[in-house]
Amino acid sequence: MNLLSNRQKAEICRLAREAWELHPEIREPLLECNLETMSATEIFNAWRHVEQGKACGKQSLCRSTSEEDYLKCRAHFEALCGREARAQRTIARHATEPRLVARWKLERECEAQGLSIEYAAKICRTQYRISLDDASEKQLWRLFYTVRNRGHAKSAKEAKAKPEPVGATGANDNPF
């Protein structure tokens, strides 16, 4: 997992500040309620953390936010700044990054097989000795096909083991 660069952090903070300034209907009530206990900068930072959490599920830019989260955060703050078209392009760019596509496909395949993503994470830890978040694009695709092939093998095995209902006739029932 690659953490955000200083340039990426600065860009998110700049967009957040711009959104903060553009929305007095959000800013003013927060400042009025909290100015006695917090400074205006602390209130802004708390608001930014909440908005980052809405965008990518992680509130800190320093500790846990990775490059995978950058475009989601950026698109969220671009939308708050009123740049909807640009935010949509950013989201589309996020969706086409090869590693993210592989991860998304792996998650969909796990759902299709009725498995949680933890199943793939366990295979990843066993085969590659890394967490699923640290897996490369190639490793994610290999996991995708492992999950798919095991699911198909399980389905075929279950279909073979199913007994035929009583009274069912088929083309091969003729003893002659």
C-alpha cells in the first residue's frame, strides 16, 4: 500500500479549503457552535476529516489513506466545489486504474460465488505472504481466476453428486 505523496495531500487540502470557503451554510453553524472550544482551523480540519471519511472511509491523510483513495477524495471535494463534470471524470479515471479494476473484479467474483472478500484475502496471505491491499495487479488477477476456478469446480462437484429424482427419465435410461 502506497501512502499519499505530500503533493497529493496538499491537493486534497487545497480542494477541501476551497469547498469550505464556498459553503457558508455549512461553515458558519460549525464555527458558531464550536468557536468557544476549538479554533477555526481545528473546526475546518475536523470537517475535512469527516468529509474524507465520507469519500473513502478513512479520515486521516497521513496514516492510512493510500493512493487508491486519492482520486475518490479528490472527486468528492471537486463535487463540493461545484465542479461536477470534473468530479465525474476523476471518478472515471479512478475506475480505470488497472489494479483497481482487478480488485473490483475480484470482489464481484467473490460475491458471485457467494464468498466474502476474506476468502480471497486468506488465499493471498497463504500464496503471496502479503495482505490483499498490498497485492499487485498481477496477483489480484491470479486470485480472481483462483476464486473463479474453485467456484466452478465446486459447482461441478455438487451437480455430479446430486441424485436424480425418483421417476425421472432421461435419454440414457434405456437398457437396450
